[in-house]
Amino acid sequence: MTLPKGPDTTLRQASLDPTDWSELRAQGHRMLDDMFDYLQQIRARPVWQPIPAELRARFREPLPRATTDLAAAHAIFMRDILPFAVGNAHPGFFGWVHGGGTAVGMLAEMLAAGLNANLGGRDQIPIAVEQQLVQWVRELFGFPDSASGLFVTGTSLANFIGVLVARTAALGVEVRQAGVAASAKRLTAYASAAAHGCVAQAMDLAGFGRDSLRIIATNHRHEIDLAALERAILSDRAAGQTPFLVVGTAGSVDIGAIDPLAALADLAQRHRLWLHIDGAYGALGMLSPAIARRLAGIQRADSIAFDFHKWGQVPYDAGFILVRDGALHRATFAAPAAYLRRDARGMAAGSAWPCDYGPDLSRGFRALKTWFTLKVYGAERLANMIEHTCALAQYLQQRVEASEALELMAPVALNVVCFRYRSADADRVNAEIAADVQCSGISAPSTTFIGGRLALRAAIVNHRTRASDIDDLIQATLRFGRARAAQHGETP
Ligand SMILES: *Cc1c(COP(=O)(O)O)cnc(C)c1O
């Protein structure tokens, strides 16, 4: 009897591996060297540059049917992609809150991609690495061993998970089946006016609606007004609502303000509310003993959301959610499924898989680049880096205060400085300055509104930033400010 021929004899090039590994190896080393060059020489590049229309058009081609040489594709990357990124790896990047990344993180991403591990579950050491990170995070925030943690894309998703676990705490696991509408309780949550927009979005996604989030006024330091918060809770309760959640901010997106976390924890305890902290970038200040003192109270939270990709410098993306009550966290997401059955032995062994703690089933190995970052640099060196960005913010504040042409717009709590060029038409002039500075390639501040007035905003997050980069930002602001003011007929 002859066996039928296998399909291998008829299909050429089914595998996507190269036929010539030595050629791929040489090309791969060139790609690696190009990225080392990029990081080593980044200071000499513009932070950002406007994108020519014809370049944009190159990324509107039809689906490629045939093959392209890897070297040719890489050449396109070097010419058309690499120079036109947003520039957050650059020491002159001060926009929004973006981490700078590191070469170590980049290399770890390569290792993770080569391994191509799927961290949804199953019995594998990559999950032990993620659990190691969970343990380190518990230690950092003084959480018990029963606390759970999970890598997610970013704090937007981590805040959403925090709201969902708080929802389980308030309505029981039945809410997963019946939905929020089935409950007679009308739940309300609280956050300050300085809270990030994704908190309201989380309320929306969780089925409560944005109106269920009460926006509480802030004090002159942009911290939540505790008296106003308490009044809102009492008035909602009197009106038959059920307050269930308060979201505190550790490092507000606008100015880096830290809500009074210990007082917030007291208040949450008194009113039996779930305390969730959005510590997107600020929470990692816990690495520094000096900043940790200012975050006191965070260790009493029920859940904390933060990013390793901001102050932690881990390459995008690496968000994290930490929940004190690990069992409740699991009860919020775990669901039986035949194809995800657990066994005592073999690859399906080990209970409590990461997919039991969040909405993702397939998940990348974000833990590896984070493990490498903490392992290679160590907590102390990362703390020094974080403290240095705060020292640079103090320096920028001093430079602003020393200039008659500039005005400080908000207190500097951590590493964010809001300021502007003085002008009769300041909103317009400063919007122009922001765009002028960005287009010059010298620096990249962003803008925000402080008390209805437009401000230039410099968030110093990048570990590569030095005092000379702050000087460049000041100089460029003054230069473009003078030019714009003159253009509008103002005399200096
Ligand atoms: C950046 C930020 C977020 C959103 O985090 P992502 O990682 O971008 O999803 C939420 N809150 C604050 C305070 C932030 O700074």
C-alpha cells in the first residue's frame, strides 16, 4: 500500500522562514544597528517634523500581492517612518505624558517577539515572569499577597477594569449576568475636575453612563476639594442614589497634582466607597522615597491603575492594574469555557490564568520588557531618573519666574510645568508658539487650559532630558513669542 503524498511536495514556500538564514542574520544586524544609531544620536535630530503630503500618500497603496525584499522594506522604514514619529524618545519632547523608552526595553521587545508567547494562560514561565512583576508591584505599593495584578495596554483600560471590579463589589457578581439596569440601586461615582477623561469613559463603558460620575471641584493646587466631595456624597445619598466609588488622581494629567490620598482613603472608608487611584504616571513615584512620602495613602487604595510606559520608560505599551481583593478581581472576569478548561497536568495546568483577570484572552509578553527594565536598571536608578525629571521641572519653573516675558500658570507639583508668554492676546499667541516650537524641531511642548486660559505645558518624563534642553525650550518660547507678538502689533 502506498501512502498519499503529503502536501509538502506540492506547496513551495509555505513556511515564512528564510531559505538563507545568513542573509537574514546580516540584515537583522543592520536593522539593530540602525536602531542603536537612532537612540545614540537622537539629540542631533529634530524632535518632530511636519509630514509632507506625498509621504503620507505612500501609505495609501493597495494590498501588496507579491513579495518585497526585507532590506527594501527596511529602507522604507528608515526613510519614511523613523524620521516622522512623534519624537517622544527625544530629550526635547515635553508634550502630553510620554515615556522615552530605552535600548534595554527595545531589546527585550525583540526577545518577546521572537518567543511570540501568548500570555492569556497555560503553564509557561512567561506567566511566572508576569507574576514576578505582580509581586514587585505589590511590594512597591504595600499590598498583600492576595492582591492581583495584570498588564494591560494602558491606564485607560486599567481604570476601566478598576471601575468594573468596583461594580462587582457594589452589585455582586450577578451584575455580570443581569447588567446594571437590573439593579434598583442607582450607583454614583466621584472624581475631581482634574481627573483624566478616561475615568468618565470607564463609567460609560461599564454601563453606568457618564452622568453617574460626579465631577468634584478642585482647590487652588488642583487637588480634589474634600469638603465638596463629602457634600456631593451626602446629597446623592439623600436623593436615593448609592455612592460606590471614588477615583483619586496621583499625578494629574494637566499639572501633576496629587489628590490628598490619605484623607481620601479615610473618606472612602467612612462612606464605604471603593477607592481607585489613577496613578497613570505619578504612581511610579513610589520608587523614590521622597515622592512616596507625598503619595502616602496610596497603599490603602482598593485598586491602582498606572503605566510602566510613562515614568517607567518601558516601551509602549505597558499599563497595569493592581487590585487589593484578588478574588473579587477574578470573580469580575473569570468565565468557564470548554476550550479554556484547566487540568492538573500538562500545558493546561495552573489555575488563575491572566485571562481570568481582564477582558483580553490573547495577550503579549509586556511583562518581559518591564522585567528587563526593573532588573537591569534597578529600582534605585529608576528613582534617581524620576527625581531628576522633577528637579528639571523645578529648574524650568525658576527659568519661567526669572523671565519678565513669561508667566507661571500652575503650581509645579511633580514634573509638569504650565507657563505662557505674556501677551495682550495670550491664548492666540501661545497656541502659535506651541505650533512654532513643535515645527522648529527644537522642542515639543503641548498646550492645555488652566482656569480657561491657554498654557504651554511641559511634562518632563524623558530620562534623556537635561538642563540644556530646558534652556532650549525657554529660548525657543521667547524667540517665537517675540516674533508672534510683533506680528500682532505688540511692542515688547
Ligand atoms: C496618561 C494618563 C492616562 C491614560 O493612560 P494611557 O496609558 O494613555 O491609557 C490616564 N490618567 C492619567 C492621569 C494620565 O496621565
